[in-house]
Amino acid sequence: MNSHKQKLAEANASIEKMKRQVGSDNWRMQYHFSAPAYWINDPNGFVFFQGEYHLFYQHHPYSPHWGPMHWGHAKTKDFVHWQQLPIALAPSEAYDQKGCFSGSAIEKDGKLFLMYTGVMAGKNDEDTDLPQVQCLAVSDDGVQFEKLATNPVIATVPDGNIHPMHVRDPKVWKKGDSYYCVIGSKTKDEVGQILLYRSEDLQKWEFMNIAAKGVGNAGYMWECPDLFHLEGKDILVMSPQGMKPEGELYHNLHQSGYVLGALNEDTGILEHGGFELLDYGFDFYAPQTTTDAQGRRLLIAWMAMWESDMPEQKFGWAGAMTIPRQLKLVNGKLVSQPLPEFMELRKDMIEYKQQTMTKRQKLPGIQGDCLELEVHIDMRQAKNFGIKLGVDEDNQQETVLSYDAVSGFLTFDRNKAGEGPGGIRKAPVSLKNNQLKLRIFLDKSSLEVFVNDGEQVMSGRIYPSKHAVEIVFFADETVEIISLKQWQLHR
């Protein structure tokens, strides 16, 4: 057995042993993707291959805390029901002995290739800046992967103002007869940027240019880039580290967002506009996209945040993915919408229509911790409207969503949500005809809120107690519930 196969066997055995103990805690999500056990972070290699969708992910298969990165692996036909597969990559060679970091996947000649960042050892144990190189692994069946003997396929950093130790997270695609990839980077003086490469065979790569570079409050490192074409625009998605707060924005440790522009394929430069957030909540990082068989552009992200408390670690797991979202370009901005496939999970609909509500009110049957809630409100009279989810019997726990028509912000407040981190996040929301539309996905320890058909999204982890299942509505004046629907969601 070669070194890589041995490392994979050990990692898979560790997961098999632990997964029997995971899943009994009340915070284990029911319809979101998570690993069978232990730690996960960035989604990787999101791709359509041989009639199924594959999702790889950063994984530490020995602990619910971050450690040497492996690539976990699962596949699905509908983005709702997932089949876990054996771990795909483990650190085993000199070029990746400190971890198989993030990357992407692409089909070539009927085979599935993974392009990832290998982290090498430093000169001594005290080194924190470790060399990062780009590597390939290949599979005939999409399950068992062999690392290429020619690794690393990008071993050096181009000349110029590029930090030699921070080049990672390759995202690869094909256009015409050529392959391209973008890689996250930063300058030697700590400004985030994206590198663009081109290849004819995935193995010999030519550096084209610095495709995009931060200006002003843009962060010191741009991670997890993803460049794609959608409805006439080239869109660069990335996760800047180190952006400073501006008003109500950028209060997470790191951000994830996008810029719209046009890529000049001769110069390798992306001419683009300003940075926009993809999600205004607490827990959304390292998004990656793919195109499905219907031509939809789909996105999934890690629903957590670096250096955030994760109370589920005491139960042997940590981290989950957002529900997959479809991206659309509407009026020059990206909107994110839940996939229609999730409607398959709907059970036991309860509906209210044309009902007025004032002050604090519960609606019979509207409760639970694993549900979808669709709310359409007329706020002509009220200035404030909100929903408290995860309310316990003593009114000590609650997660509060509230809209203030004067400031124009939707607030997500988890200061009393239970265990775990607190805090408040705000998203700017404009009403049309004084109407607010919320589509809320609650799944045990996660909350995702799609506002006005996906114009804004707020995602966050919450950790309520088992019996905190009540839902309470409130307003300062009379509001009209145009429509309210609740479904329990069961996979």
C-alpha cells in the first residue's frame, strides 16, 4: 500500500469509528450537508461528473477542531440527499505534508481532476508562513484519486509584487481549448489580489496576470476565488480577509462577496466594479460555484466563521454547509435563491392569509426547529416588524429577526439564541410597495433568511435548547400578513 492509500485508510477508519457517536445531539442539522464526524470548512471541487454532483470539503478526520487538511467527499443527484464517499485526499507527500488545502474539480477526457493547494513544511517547526504549491489528483471513477507524479504543477510564484508564501485555492474552468484557473494571493505589502493562469493540458501552467487587486478597504488576502460568466458579465467571487468594518457592514472576522466586470482574455485583467457582500449574516465563508445540467449557476458555502465558538465540537463534529443557492443577475446585482429541489422536503403546510396583527402574537401551529417559513408582510402602517424564533418556555432564549422601516435595515440578533456566540448583523433592505418578503430556513442550529426573493441573504449558526421551538411575531403598529406559510422539512 502506498503512502497516500495508507493515509486515506487511516482517515476513513477514524471517521467510521466516530460517526456512530455523532448525530444524537439536538444541534445536528437535518437537511444541511455536514460530515459524518469531526471538523469541516471550505467546500471544494463542486462539480457535475458522470450524472451526479460531487462536493469535496476541507476536513480534519481526527478531531472536531481544525488540523491537517484532508478532502472529504460526498455526492448527490438532487442537492438534498447526499451520499458520503471515502475521503479523497490526505497529506502524504513532501509537497502537501502540512495539508491538502482548498481547490476545485474539472472533468477532462472522462476523468475527474482535482486541483488543490499543497502546503509544504517550513524550514523549522517555528515557521508559520509555509510554502504553498498547486497540485493535481485524478480519478477514473470519481472516488479513488491518485496524485500526479508531476506534482506540483505550479511550484513557484511569478515575479512581481506577489507574496511567495500565500498563493492558494485554485479554481479551474475550461473555455474553448484552454484551461484557466484563478488563485488567491496577496502582495508583499498585504493587499489581496487574484492571479490568473492558463494551460492547454492542466499540467503546464502559464501565468497570465494579476487579474484583480484590492483598492482601499479590501483586505490583506483574497481567498477562495471563483471566476465565471453569468448573463453577460464576468463575476469574481472571493473571500477577503481583513476588511475593516464600515458602518453596519463587514463585522465578521472575514467576508465573502463578489465584483462584476469583464475579463480581457488577452491581457488577463478583470475590469470590475465595487465589492458587494453575498451574505450579510454571521456564518458564510469560502463560497464555491458550479454549473448544473440545467445551466444554473449554483453556490454553496461553509456556514461558519473562523475563530467563532462552535458548541457542537463537544459532540464530535464542527461545521456545515449552507443550502445550495442559485445565483441570478438582476438589475446589475447577484441574487441568491434556494433551489426548488428543497420543496420536496415540505410537509404539513400551515397557511395564514390576509390577517392583521399588532404588538406580540403567536399563531396556532407556527412553531418548530426544522422548518421553512415564508412570510409576506404589508408594512404601510408599522415602522417595525419582527419574528422571534427558537423561543423557549421561559422566554429566556430567542433569535430575533426585525425590520426597521426608518433605517431600512433587517437585523439578525442572536444575543439570546442559546449557547454559542452572540452578536447582531444588519442587512440593508429596500421595500417595494411597503412590502417585506422573508423566506426562512431553520434547521436545528442554523438559520438562513432570504429577503425579497434573494436580494439579500443572512446566514448564521444558533444553538438553542431542545425545547426552544416557539415562534413569536411582533410589530409596533398594525401589519397585514398578506401570506404566511410554514412547512416542516423532513429529509
